[in-house]
Amino acid sequence: METINDSKQKVVIEYPCSWCYKIIASERAALEQAIRDVIDDRDHSVSHSNKSKTGKYISMNLDLLVHNEDDRTFIFDALKRHQDIKMVL
């Protein structure tokens, strides 16, 4: 559950919760391998999101259960640092 604290406009997230990362890469096989490299054997689902007009980039959604803020940011940072991933949202 997400709520907004009006005085500071900070989002409060209740953990554990399902989280979706949108991942952008140049090719599907490399993107799927990068996901396996980062999350290892955790339960997750991956779905196609979009492809750029020129076909240069592909995006996919990675959905998984995150246990706390540190877990969520660790996965985000690890995905972002992976050499085959161009961007994580």
C-alpha cells in the first residue's frame, strides 16, 4: 500500500510488496540473462513491455516481491549497473 504524507510529499511503501522494474536493453536475450544474473533464483515474472520504433531498444517488465527498502534499491542498483542494461525505471 502506498500513501502520501501531505506535509513532506514522501511516498510510504508497506513491505513486503510486489514491485515492477521496467528494464531497457539492446537485445532481449541479453536483457533476460542480465535479469537472471541479478535476481538469481528468486520468484519473478518477466513480460514484454515495448520496442523502440527503430528496433534498437527493447523494454521488459520485471515483477517480483521485494522485502524492504534496501532489497528494492539493491535490485534497482544491481540492474542499473549491469553492462547489458541501458536503463531501469
